[in-house]
Amino acid sequence: MTDIEIPSEQWAQVVEKSGGPVVYKKIPVKKPSPDEVLINVKYSGVCHTDLHAMMGDWPLPTKLPLVGGHEGAGVVVAKGELVKDVEIGDHAGLKWLNGSCLACSFCMQADEPLCPHALLSGYTVDGSFQQYAIAKAAHVARIPKECDLDAVAPVLCAGITVYKSLKESGARPGQHVAIVGAGGGLGSMAIQYARAMGLRVIGIDGGEEKGQSCKSLGAEVYVDFTSSADIVRDVKAATPDGLGPHAVLLLAVSEKPFQQATEYIRSRGTVVCIGLPAGAYLKAPVFDTVVRMISIKGSYVGNRQDTQEALDFFKRGMIKVPYKTVGLSELQDVYKLMQKGKIVGRYVVDTSR
Ligand SMILES: [Zn+2]
Ligand SMILES: [Zn+2]
């Protein structure tokens, strides 16, 4: 094998100040530390979190200047001397959890997203909106060679996140899961993972276009909040006994659906929060929560095993991600569409243009 040539400079989209915009410019290529790999990122998905990172509207501060992005799929081109199980030329993914300590009580129990020393790609460390990105070898996603790097990119955050949340919901094959925000990037994948896991899907979102997208991906019922006179009634009516879904995934980026979910969840059901509307609070009637034994919980990305499982569903052809590819140079335009709520499916940036 001939040596892979690594340039000293590369193109990147850089957040220079909180609030943005991103600046498309050349920056140096870094060298991996002993436990790290350098990934030549070919494609990166664009996630809502990247917009929050640029705007700086979450309670957790980002590094600055910052290269965002945490759905980077590419090829390993260099590695530190301690890295034994990843080879040069392997396909690998940079995900939200860039690294963790591997020694705390959370890491030891495979809850590494909860590690107090976690490194977050495109947030506390530079991410995938550049041509060459650094990641801790222990945490890079091992991408099977048969997966196209553009199509697989959105699995690295959206896929892992929704797959994990379905596991956390406890819903079993044949049961109903309502997905709020089913027409967005996370939602379109959640529908397919749910179907692949044997669950029946009620998609909730706004507008005709999103409805068609949900139905085509496998939602049995679509509830349109822009035209429904009574969302709670409609969601309950979508289950055969009228008692509501066994689980609700909240992928919405506004607060209101978070208040509503406990009204249509089935007794003994689980409401799982995944989306992160800025500054939002959860509110639920204590009486109902108690006498109907409702569980309300959060689900946050996934561990290394969840990552490989989510990729395996994709490899087996069970997850088709609707995506549109644009150049890395056009990232700011993607953010503009995102701010208007105009995105159906996922945007993937090609780092070569
Ligand atoms: Zn993400
Ligand atoms: Zn840890």
C-alpha cells in the first residue's frame, strides 16, 4: 500500500463567534495523538445540534473558534501508535461522542455518553465540517466497506440517536410508537428503525409534504398538527383499542408537543425526550403520571454497541435515509433552511466542494 498523502492545509467551515455565520476557509490539518485517528471526512450530515452549536443557544458553551459537525463518514488516513484495532484505509465515522475517559462508572457500564469527561465532536472539539478530523480511536464508528459514505453519514448521529431511543422506550414488537417530528431528519430514520424493530408507527408532524414522506417510509397513520382539531384524540384513535401508543418519541424542536405527549400516551407507556428545543421545560400532570403509571425519560445519543447495531440495520438495507447532497461551502444555506423549518429529510455536505 502506498502512503496516503496528507496535506498540511484543508477546507473547513469555522464558527468564529457565537451566533455565526460559518466561515469557509483554509485551516491546518492536525496530527493524531497516540490514542487518536485522523479521518479524511468525505461526507458529513448536518444535524440541528450543529445549528445550536453555531448559535450558542444551549446552556453548555462550545469551543471557539469551532469546526462543527458530528456525522462525518470517511477514511482513516493516520493513527497514533497506541491504536491497534483501526487500520489506515478503514472506513470510519466521527460521531457526537468523540471520546470519553473509559474509566468512570458510566464508561464502565457502557453509558459513555454520560461520561463527565466526554469530548463532543463539533462542540467541545472540532468536528466533521472539515476535510480531516481527529477522533479517539476507541469511539470512532466502524463503517462496513459496503456502505456508501454519503448515505451512511446521517446514521452517525440521527440513526444512533433514534435507534437508542427506541431501545430506551421499551416498546416491543407489535406495539405502537408515536413519533413527534416524524417528517424531519431524525423522524424519517426513527420511522424506519421502528419498523425494522417490528413496531407500528404513528407519525406526527405538520403539513402535506411531511405526511407523504412519513407514509412512504412506513408510518401507518399520519396526524397533521396543522390541520388536526384534536391531536390527543387523533393519536389515541390511531391505536386499535383507542388507548394510545405504548411509547412516544419526542423529536420536536418546539416545546408544545412535550406537554401534550402525556395526554395521549397509553397507561404504563413511556414518553422519551430526544429533541432539544432551546430553553424548553417538561410539564406533566402529577395525578395522571401516577395513576396511569406513565414513565417520562430522556435518551441521549448511544454507546459504542448501539452505534454498531444502528450501522448493522443500515448495512442490511433496512434504513434508507432521504438526503440531499450539497457542497461543504454551502453549509450556511443549509442552516438558513433549518431555521425556517424547511428541511424534509437530511442534508449531507460533500467536503470536496
Ligand atoms: Zn446530531
Ligand atoms: Zn468516562
